[in-house]
Amino acid sequence: MSDSDDFFFDVLEDRQYTLEHLWLQLIDEKEGTVKVGMSEFIRADYGDVVRVILPHPQDASEFVIDEEATDDDGEEESKPAPAVAGDEIGIGELLVTIRTVQDRILINSPFPCKVLELNGEVEDNADFANDDAYGDGWFLIVKPHEFEEDQFLNSTEYIQYLDEILRESL
């Protein structure tokens, strides 16, 4: 970031953070599912996101779309269920690629997991990541095989980490 650029960004308290600037939100403790997105710091540091590339299975048949969903009465519902992935991603394997106006950022998975859902909207329109990184700009939902929240940074620790990064860049 240049000295003349001022960019304010949020760090939410209800998330955990990785050193690669992903946020992690445990959305179902019983199932162990985690929603993953990018910290607003990426945009502040690298500029606007112009493209998000999520992991897609090698074989498209691994995605299941239940187009004939039924309701409780056995009646057919009109809206299809979301696409669901079955890909396994190992620790350190590519999880997401973010293209910004300045750079291409490759972010590896912080844990082994199974991809449950991709946010295709953020792939189609990177403005979701720019405008609502902690909301509609999420990337994917995964089921980690090993996930302990205390192995990641809480909001206070993440802010301290960002402070160190920014001091080193001066």
C-alpha cells in the first residue's frame, strides 16, 4: 500500500483468520461446516478484486443438483437445490485464486476438507468480494477434517498481525 492511499477495512469479531487473509466462520458446530471468505485487507493491500477462481472438481458429475426437490407433502418444489461439490482438498493445496488490479494471489487450504458448496455468484461478479467480503462475497463452504478454532487468529490477534505487516511495509 502506498502512503497516499487510505483504505479503511473491517475485521469482524465472529470470525477466525488465517495468515493468508482468509476468514473462517463456523456455521454449524454439530456438522462442523465452515464458511470461508477473504478478509477486506486483501482489497486494501492489493486493490480491487477483479476475479475470484474457486476450486471445481475435475469431473463435473461430482456436483449434484437436486432439480426435483420435493416439499414435506411430497409435492415437487419449483426451485432447485444449490450445487454441491464433493471435492477433497488437502492441507496446502490450492483453495482459491484471487486476481486483483495489481496481482494474482494463490491461497492454499489451511486444513484438509471436503468442499460442500461454492459461491458461484462471487465467481461471476467479483464486486461481491469487493463490496461485501464478509457477507455475500463469501467463497465456499467446507467440512474440515481437522478444525480447531484456536489454531487460527481471533479478531484481536488478526489486527495485531495486520499491524505488524503494515509496520514492516513502512
